[in-house]
Amino acid sequence: MRPLDLTEKNPSKKVTIYFDGKPYEAYEGEKFPVAMLANGLYWLTTSTEGRRRGAFTFGPVPVKVNGVKNINGRKLVVKDSMRVERQRYDEFQEQIEIDEGKPILRYVVDVAVIGAGPAGLGAVEEIGGKLTVALIEERSWLGGDMWLKGVEQEGFGNPREAIEKLTNFPKNVRVFLKTTTLGVFDKGEYFLVPAVRNDQLIEFMAKRVVLATGAVDSIMLFENNDWPGVFRRSDALEVINVWNVAPGKRVAVTGAFPEEITPELDRWGIEYVVVPNPRRVEGEDRIERLIDENGNVYEVDAVIMADGRIPDINPITQAGGKVYFKRGYYRPVLDANHRIRDGIFVAGSAVSIKPHYANYLEGKLVGAYILREFGLEAEPCIYEEKLRDYEPVARPISKLPLDGFSSEDVQICGCGVTLKKVDDVVKSGITDLQIIKRLTHLAMGFCQGRFCLFNGALLVSQRSGTPMDRLDIPVARPPIKNVKMKVVAGRD
Amino acid sequence: MPTKKLPERSEITVIGGGIVGVTIAHELAKRGEEVTVIEKRFIGSGSTFRCGTGIRQQFNDEANVQTMKRSVELWKRYSEEYDFPFEQTGYLFLLYDDDEVKAFKRNIAIQNRFGIPTRLITPEEAKEIVPLLDISEVVAASWNPTDGKASPFHSTAKFALHAEEFGAKLVEYTEVKDFIVENGEIKGLKTSRGTIKTGIVINATNAWTKLINAMAGIRTKIPIEPYKHQAVITQPIKQGSVKPMVISFRYGHAYLTQTAHGGIIGGVGYEEGPTYDLTPTYEFMREVSYYFTRIIPALRELLILRTWAGYYAKTPDSNPVIGKIEELSDYYIAAGFSGHGFMMALAVAEMVADLVTKGRTDLPAWWYDPYRFERGELRGRALQMG
Ligand SMILES: Cc1cc2nc3c(=O)[nH]c(=O)nc-3n(C[C@H](O)[C@H](O)[C@H](O)COP(=O)(O)OP(=O)(O)OC[C@H]3O[C@@H](n4cnc5c(N)ncnc54)[C@H](O)[C@@H]3O)c2cc1C
């Protein structure tokens, strides 16, 4: 077994890949960052500012593959003899091969459900068999965040068994995995939902849209929080439960919600320590130690941020939705039928943070509203009633480490924006988030603010005294996920 | 959204806090005038922060060439004095047939007459300037190395900061709702946050000009309409990859360049309107990608980070409206900048400040005469990008 493998892998799938010239053991179908992690390698790419980066915290992971630069390493699937090399973010392929491109696929459906977590699956369960559905999921599995869990879930029991039951779809439900939605566009008669799968453009035309697009992990601010070996909770869960690889030999769990990961670490017997108040991580091309605010030093090789989740507001604001601030996060303004506007429904942790089962019920609820809009029988009140048992999670608003930290080492955004850079602008007297964004490039890079805007808002709020709900929050612009120009450049 | 208090009175009030309103206020305050800018959202939130960053002197008539020559002098001076990114990396117009070459030769002659060093170059020379170009269909290029680009964010913010240092007041998140007029004289403005007493008003709202004119009760025909234009930006790549603004009329009226931050920014001639809608469209994303990848094939493999929309506030001849409206005392307009209001702003600020403080200017303000539409004296169409 490789140093961080949790289970024996299938020997018939064993391949060799080369990273910066050195051979490594990998398994067919594995993602490149997972294969490297299993071998104990965290540093995969380098930011334009020269910071070493891994694949499990923020920032893009461009790598050179078989001589071609600027390939997304995060999604790269290994193949035998593949040669991968590190590169800097700003390197790109100047000489390119021009291929024909792939033809556009088009599907006309009653409902496009975006996101196949418990909420999306709940919606599909409600409407499937009655309406035609396209279920669009960016990741390679169904069940969203719940698929990443090994321990029993309230209301569901064993998460995988529950998902398997939910994914026994009737004929009129088409599932699109590894398919990334670019946005929702109003065409009057219908909504156009363009998406990309394996560099091919797919256009969904739907009468109704369900945004079951979920939440994102909160990024914690401490010194060197972008170091290779810092994990977002969801990435740690994925490497453990989907790929059966440990994040490290000895792991530190930080943040306000350690219980969101520790039962999973217990399950696999991964050694860990809970450190609520990290100040700095240090190491060479991987983490060697974590130092907390009291000066305690922990010898660890991985750090998992478990500081709770916040709704991903980008799909919502791009589609024309408004947001408000409640319980410690921004969330969509919904009408009585759970819509951000006519025809566009939201369900699950895109609405508020709550248990998987509640998200599933909310999906069912939205499905019931949709059935009604199509003149079919449905009883949304059943789900409304049940949902009352679930109070959404309140996320404590963390106090930012503004003073006493060396803020040039704290990355607020993966695109080279340090806490210091943003704080300096705020301290110069500019306290409008909209202007700060443009002067610092916060929320203007690869993630479009998904992981950094919230902390930017928090910084402005705490420095200026303006409450979070009074800030002018920038809206997301299409594409809501990055897309290669060639994918949309074709003409038909 | 923190904002300063609306002052009770101000000698001069500028409506609109885009680059034009902010630089006018900066210039007036620098000359010692009491001036307030009222902006309904935040500084730059209109078209300014949505623009393509380009600054060129390659126009097709004398007046715009003169105006832009002065503007570039000011861009150079203030970028050094106030420390914001402005680079003279040139404008490169790719030409694909004899007709285009002929038209550009004419333009080059005008530009040269005013000392602008534009010249016709070969496709190979163009490729030396931007090695990523596909020149297989290019027959020549019009090249002026003294054109350039600037960061709309940093420049506007710096002008705002220095305007305040000179005593101007900038009031954000405040919308002008109505004029208070007595006997043809402006007495004040009603806003969403109270009333301000003022005697001189400058309408620098560009795309919203007609609404402000209507509030002021102006009857003179001033046709400025808002059109939706969109732009795109890619992931940042190595600095220096696309130094100049590259223009191709053949390929969708495209313009593109690299920002100081490294992304490739630009747009195409994809116009909708008149409309106040600013929703970015899927069709634009496809159009711009189709054309850009034909001009620079390497862009195919770059990630699109974002698209967005802004306004071209357009007049029938694509030239702005700058001057005093005699119906009302004292009311000025500086608006209707089409796709070139960012680049012109610094000269326009000087022009307007001259008109307000001296009643005359050495810059060719006559070309932008607000009464030309009434008189049916349209100018030649100004060369427009996008
Ligand atoms: C996609 C695109 C690309 C472009 N590229 C270029 C380029 O490369 N080079 C170039 O020179 N130009 C370019 N332009 C044009 C340029 O953006 C505009 O000409 C320029 O920004 C106009 O500046 P402004 O200050 O007149 O207008 P704006 O920046 O629009 O400012 C007007 C302000 O008035 C405010 N306002 C309106 N009504 C009220 C009210 N009632 N009360 C208070 N405030 C009010 C608005 O909120 C707004 O902020 C581009 C435009 C677009 C859309």
C-alpha cells in the first residue's frame, strides 16, 4: 500500500504515473491529486506569487500534462505512463492543436434539477415519473455531500443505502454526471441551462429550474492557510470515503464544527487532534506543524478546516435571485413557493444549512410546488409541516484575525489576495465592498467569490462597523463555473 | 454601504459618479470650485467599472484625434502623479482587405497631422508585437504605440480620492430624483437622501441622461440612448502576452487586450437596445469566444472567468454631447460617450471645467455641440469599438 492508502487498491488497476519526472504508483480511474496524496505528495502547483499549492484548499490547480500546460489538475484522471509536471498559475499553452470541437447536445425537459445532493434527489423523487427531468450534477457521483459520509444520518440511516434507494430513477429522468452548469438564462418561454461535460457543450431547455446547488465550506483565515495539506472539510471527506486515502498520518481539525469530520476520522482510525484556534501552519512543501493562538505547537501533516458551510449564493445571484443575511450567512430571498423568481426554485443547503434529511424534504417540497404549477396533484403542506422540525444551523460569526496575525501570510482568496492587501485598502478609508473587490481582485478570480467573498464581507463589516446585512454584495456573473473558451466557441 | 452626508448646499453639483463625473469634480475642485458629486450607487458602478480599459488616439476625424491627444497627455501625467496603472502599449488594428487599408490610411493621415505616430505595418510586424496572433488572413495593420490602457478601478478611485483632497464631496448611494427650478433657474436637487441647494448642475449620468433631462424639463432634442454591450475576462496569464489592444473589425468587431492583472479582457460588436437591462447573455459568451479564438487561437484553452454587461450611451453619430443647455440656468451635459467615454474622460473634464469656469475652451468642444441634433448637423460617425 502507498503511505496514505486506507485500503488495499485493486492490483489489476495499478499504473505508473510520473510527476516532475519521478515514477509513482497510481490506480486507473483515480484522480491525480488523490494518487499524489496517497504517495504523500501535497504540493502540485504554484501560484503566480510563487506560493506552493495543493489541490484540497482554494485556488486552481493548473498542471502540465504530457507536455501540455494549463490542464486542470483537480479533475485530472490518471492514465498509465502519464507525465505530469508542476507549473505556475499564469503559464499557458501558446502552441495549441485546433480540433473540430464537439457538436452541441440539446435536451428539452419540463424541469432541470441542478445538483444531485439530497435536495436535488428529493425533488426528482417527487416529480420523476410525472414530468421529464434532467438531473445535472457536477461531480462524478450522486448524493452530493451525503455520499461523502460514512456514519449514519438522521432520518436516512446509512447514507449510501439511502442514496441508492433514491437513485432508482424512472425512465423520464435523465442523469448527467460530471456536467458543470454555466448558468441559468431566461428565454421567456423557457430557461436555457448551458452545461459542459468533458469539453462538450450541452444546452438544456427547461420550463422550470431547481437550484439544488448546495453549500460551500467556509475558508478559515490563518497564516499560510493555503499551504499544501490544508483541506476543506468536503475534500477531506472525499479523499477518505470516496478514494479511501487518508489526508495525513496525523491530522489537525480546526474550526467551529469539528464534529462534522471527527466521526469519520474515528471510523477509519485516523489519528487527529482538535485545534480550535489555529494561528499558523508551517512546513516546506507540505505541512509540518500547526501553531495555535496560544503558541502550542502540533506536529501534524494535514489540517482540516471544519468551520461550517454557507450556501453557495453564486448560482442564485446569477439567476437573478436576491440574498439576505441571517443566522450567520447569506441566503436566498424566497417567495411563498420557494422561488427566487417565477420558474426558478431553490432547495437544500443552497437555502440554509440543515441536516441532509431536511434538505431532502425541502427538495420534495419544491417538487410538490412544481407539480402544482403543472396542474398535477401534490401536497406540499406535508413537507412544509415536517420541515418545521428543523431549525437551520446558526453559524457563529468568527472574529477575524485582524491584529496580532501577520496578515501578509493569510490568504483571503486563492488568487493571490492576502488579508493584508484587503485590509490595507479598508484601512485607507475605502469601506465599500464593491470597490474593495475591484481594487484588490477579491472575488474576481477562478472561484468568482465562492470561497472568498464572505470573508471579504466579514472584514469590511468588522473594520467599518457596517452590519453584514447592509453591505452591497456583488452578484455572480456567468459562467458560474469557469469554462474553456473553445467549449463555447463552436458554431452550429 | 457607508456613505457621507449629503451637504446642505454646493455651488456646483455633478450628477453621476462615473469616470466622467469624478474627473470633472476633480478638475473643478482643483481649480478651487465648490463641487459635490451625487452617485446613486457606488463610484464607477455605471459603465465605468464595466469598460474594456482601452485608450486610443486612432480616431477618424480631427476633433476626436485632438481631444484624445490631450486626454492621453493627461492620462500619462496623472497616472504618474497619482500612481495608477496606465500603460502605452498601443492599439493594433488588424486589416484584412484593401478597403479597410484605404480607410485606415485616411485615418492615419489625420492622426499624423496632429503628431500621433500611427503607421501602417505588415502582418509580420504585427505578429512581432503580439506573437500569439493568427495573421494568416491579415494584409496589414494600423499601429500606434502611444495608445494604451488603464485600470478603470484604480484610476477612478484615485481621482475620487484626490478630488476629495481638493475639497470636492462625493456622496454615494444617493439618487437624484428631481430638480427644484424657479423662473428657469436651478435652485436645488431632490435626492433619495434629502435636498441639496445648488445653482450649477452637470449631468454626467451618461446612459441615464435622458431621465435626468426629463427631470430638468429640458425640451431640446438630445438623443442619447442606452445600449447593452458585454465584455469577457479570462484567467490571468503571463504578463506581456497581449500587450496592445488588438482590434479586428473582420472578426465580429472584436477588441481584446491583457489587463494589468493578467486576464484577457475585451468584447465584440454585440449590441442590444435601447434597453436598461444589463443581464449578461449566453449568446454573447458564445459570440465573443467564437471571434476571439479566431484572432488568437491560444485563447481556446483559457478559462473564461466572467462576462458582464454595461452601457454604450449612444448618439446618432457616436460622438458625445458636451456643453451648456441654454433653456435652464445653469445646466451642462457631458454624456453619450458610446464606447469611448473612459478614454476621453480626462480631456472632457478639462473641457467642462473650462466651460463652467471660463465659458470657453481651447479643446474642440464645438464638435460635441448639444444642439447639433436639433440643427440636423450630425458629425461624421466617430470610430467605435465593439
Ligand atoms: C463593455 C464595454 C466596454 C467598454 N470599453 C471601453 C473602452 O475600452 N474604452 C473607453 O474609453 N470606453 C469604453 N466603454 C465605454 C465607457 O465605459 C463609458 O463611455 C464610460 O464609462 C462613461 O463614463 P461616465 O462617467 O460617463 O458614465 P458612467 O460610468 O455610467 O457613470 C454615470 C453614473 O451616473 C449614475 N447615475 C445615473 N442616474 C443617477 C441619478 N439619478 N442620481 C445619481 N446618480 C445617477 C450612475 O449610477 C453611474 O454611476 C465601454 C463600455 C462597455 C459597456
